[in-house]
Amino acid sequence: MRKLASFLILISLVFHANAQSVRRDIRQGNRQFKKEKFSDSEASYRKAVGDKKVDQVAEFNLGDALYRQKKFEDAGKQFEASASKDVDRNHAAKAYHNLGNSLLQAGKIEESIDAYKNALRRNPGDLDTKYNLAYAQMMKKKQDQQKQQQGNNKNQNNKDQQNKQDQNK
């Protein structure tokens, strides 16, 4: 019985020390982030996230550090992971909002629209997300118009070539 109690105490000390290490890495990353040392903060957050018991705050913050370094694809993956694991609706909404920003910066407009919609499902009153959704939808509309215009120009060029060929005959 004493061995079991000693074993349980030892395990709890190990878990407690590990949790402190994760929090220390997050705090260090936060300090570096505030100083705009984004690559250093990325390293600290990666240490915190590297633990098997992933801390969602560290995962989210890592996404922020990657985003600030313009590593939009990697940032999007972190925000997606953070949002999918999180049970707190507000935190998930923030993660989806940032995922939308990352996708928009990476040129993935349709996917960004979906991310913003997911954010609004979790926090319908978020005005920033509503604005970003409207902006992404406007970008999508412009993109669709440009594709349609290019298609029309291509059709017109094909008709012009056909007319020239007919005239040459």
C-alpha cells in the first residue's frame, strides 16, 4: 500500500512539473511575442506544444507567431488544430477567425469564408469576423467576375480568329 501511495505521489509530481514547464514556455513565448521576436516566440510555443498533452493556448499562440512571420499555411494548420480541439466557444471562434485570416492571406478565399462562418457560428456577435467575412465574400465575387471576364475575352478572341480564318478562305 505504501509503495502504491509513493508511486502515485511520484506520478503527480512529474505531471505537475511538466505542466509548470509548459506554462513557463508559454509565458516565455508571450514575452518574446510582445517584443516582436516572432521566431523566438515560435520556438517557445513549439516547446509547449511539443508535449503529448497539448496546451491549447500554446497551440493558438504558435499560430499567431507563425502568422506574424507570414507563414500563413503553417499558421492556418495551428489555428485549425486549436479550433477543432477546443470546447470553449469563444476560444474556438477566435481560432476560426484567425484561420480565416491565414487562409485569406494564403489566397484560399473560399476556405477563408468557411472559416469565418465557423467563427460566427460560435460567436455570432463578433463584428470583426462579420467584417472579414464580408471582405472575403467581396474578394470572391471579384475573383469570379475576373474569371468570367477572362472567359468572355477568350471566347471573343476565338471568334475573332475564326472570322479571320473565314475571311482568308
